[in-house]
Amino acid sequence: MVEKEGYLQKAKIADGGKKLRKNWTTSWIVLSSRKIEFYKESKQQALSNMKTGNKPESVDLCGAHIEWAKEKSSRKNVFQVLLQSVPPTLQQATTDPCLHQSLLDTHGQVLITTLSGNEFLLQSDIDFIILDWFHAIKNAIDRLPKD
Ligand code: I3P
């Protein structure tokens, strides 16, 4: 299930559309086929927290976009993950955001095009590390069903 894991610098810059003060921290990042989990602590700490049922911050990649974000930081090798939102009314129907989108499509209603307003920047000073991550996340997104 896990496609890639490792340490990266992470900054969450917006939450639900609200701009956050940028705060870079080292994060243990775990990419699986449709989500990214961000652990605040080391891998070892994360593993022991998992046993106690502590959940990390995680983002569903369905409908997500990833792009280089040179202008968003003075650091090199920064990219951004933007997430698509699911309106709360639809969240009750199913927990699968991809399914929400196809339901919306079939009924000819308004498509969910707004981004959730959760924005993350990921960064590493080491070129090959960030390139590997960029492509791994992009591939995971591209494999998910499209609206
Ligand atoms: C921020 C901090 C960040 C920096 C950010 C600053 O200051 O220096 O590291 O982002 O720049 O505002 P503070 O700690 O006082 O909040 P980068 O390292 O990514 O450049 P920004 O405001 O241009 O995003």
C-alpha cells in the first residue's frame, strides 16, 4: 500500500481557504495510492503513535493538483499540493470524494471545482529527493479516477 515514505520539509500555508502563517517543519511523509499522511514526528515515533490509534494529518489525493511553486517561497525545490473540497452535504452520502464527483456529473449539477483551500508546500534541498517525490505524488494523482 505504501508507495513512498521519507522526510521532507512541509509548510501548510492555508486551511479551509484561510491563509496560515508559514511554518516549515520536518515531517515524516507517507504516500499511498490515494492519500498522503503527514506525521509531525519521526518515523519511529509515528509508528508507535499509530499503535495507540493516534491519527496523522492526512489528505485525500482524489481531485488534488500538484505543481511547482517557485514564487511561494525563497527556498529552492518547493512544490505545492492543492486539494479539492467536497461540500459537507455530500459528505454524508459517501466518504468517497471521487464518487461524489461522478454523482454530481450524472445529475448535471454544479461540479465541485473549488479547491478546499488546504494548501501545503513540500520542500527538500536535495534535487533528486524532491524530484522523486514530485513524480511519485503526480503519478498517484494521475492514476485516480477523473471527474
Ligand atoms: C516567515 C519565515 C518563512 C518564510 C516566510 C516568512 O517569517 O521566514 O521561512 O518562508 O516568507 O514570512 P516568520 O517566521 O516571521 O513567519 P520561506 O522560507 O518559504 O521563504 P514568506 O512570507 O515570503 O512566505
